[in-house]
Amino acid sequence: MNIGRKIADARRAKNLTQEQLAELMNVTRQTVSRWESQAAYPEMEKIVNLSQILEVSCDYLLNDKMERPEQANLSGKERTQAPAVTRLLQQVKGKPVRIQLFSDAMDYDINDKKSVILDFDGGWAHLGYKSGKKTGTKLLPVSAIASIKLEKEEETWNTSVFSDLFSR
């Protein structure tokens, strides 16, 4: 896996030092160094945070065969020709939904319960959910989603609560 090289390349492209990236990620400079030298790998939630800070997709970081797409060079027409699942997730982002998962990816915290899609990147969706008084976030592969049903917006979801949880 070339995740270390990809992190280093993306960090340099953003003109960040290891120290600056570490500060943005709430980790030590040594942790970033270990990631880049592939002595250690970032946790999944750190990968999502890295992808946001470095402005690359999770797919790019995790998939050895994927090269970095230059999104800035795409024309408006090329940007709108996104895959169907991406267009769907764009439409329901931030809205209350019920997600049905395939049985082999069953997660009882979120399956068929009201949740909200906070963000998505490539093959991953970042969900916020409520279970009783408990709130939480989950990173879910888009391939695990069997269906998405829009719910009525009778209650307002305060997505900043989920953002606070996710940044910890």
C-alpha cells in the first residue's frame, strides 16, 4: 500500500510541513512521519480527516491503483457527469434519511434508523445518527447501502453536533 507516499505527496502539494499537518490532524509530527514512512497506518476516521485537509478522496489514499485526479482542471460539464450514487448522495446530503444495508454489512446502530449523511467521498459516506439520547457518527462504505429513503424533515438535525463528535 502506497498510502504513505500519497499522504506525503498531497501534503507537499498543499505546501504543508509534517508539523503543520500534525497540528491540523491533532496528532504529533512523529505520527505523520510514521504514516509517510509506512511504519504505521492512520485509523479510518483519520483517513477521512486527512482526505478533507489534503483535498483528496479516501479512495485515492486507500487504493494503490488510483492516481490523484486533478479536480481543479475539470470543466463544469465533466464535473456534472458523476456516477449515479454520487449524484444521489449529493441530493440527500444533510437531509434525514433511513438507510437499509445489505445483510453482509449489517450495522444495527444505523440500519433502518433515522440518520443524516454528513459527507461522502468516493466510496465512503460519513453518517450521523441518533439512537435514543445517544448521537454518533459512522463511516460507511457506499457499497454497503442497499437503499436510501428520505424522511420527513419534522425535526431539524444539528449537524454541528456530529461534526464535533467526528473531529475528536
